[in-house]
Amino acid sequence: MSDKLSEFKEFREKMNEKILEEKNLNINRFFNLDTRAYEEGALSSKTKEMLGLVASMVLKCDDCITYHITRCKEEGVTREEFFEVFNIALIVGGSIVIPHMRKAVDLLEELSDKSEE
């Protein structure tokens, strides 16, 4: 795992912990709802992560894109599936998605390189 990706994961976990330690009922409920939304149900976790990736790309959230690409890889999303997801995001979001697609492909390449080692 690259330093950049490790830093992202460490920062995300550290800050989520600090946020949840405050025990704000509504924030904690939202975090729980977010986690539970991606569990297996009528749709597989894999499908839900791909949907999350599309939404993140359309909403232009690079942190969310990083998170969902990582989760999609864990769920077994193939390169071909990733590019179909990127296409849906591009169709829905338009050309403004292209810079975020570049970052997504860069991360995908990085994760693919690491898995081949």
C-alpha cells in the first residue's frame, strides 16, 4: 500500500474515532446508517460499493472516491467493471467528472500494481 493511501486510511480512522468519541447522537446515528447501508441486502455489498463510487465521482469527493475504490477492490470489482462504473459517473455527472476519473484511475493503477507484487 502506498504512503498516500496509508496516510488516507490512518487519517480517516483517527478522525472518525475522534468524531464518534464526542457521542453526538445524530452524528453517531448517521455514521452507523452509512456503514449499514453498504451491508448485504437485496443488493450485494459489491453493487452498493459501485453505486457509492458513482455517487462520489458525480459529487466530486476525492476522499469518498478513494474509500469506495478501495472497498470495491476488496469486494472483487474487476477492471472492466470499474470502467463501466466510471462511464456511468461520466454520463450522469458530465465532463466535470473527468478530473476525478483521472484520480480514480491513478488509484486503481496503484492498487493493481500492488496486488501484482
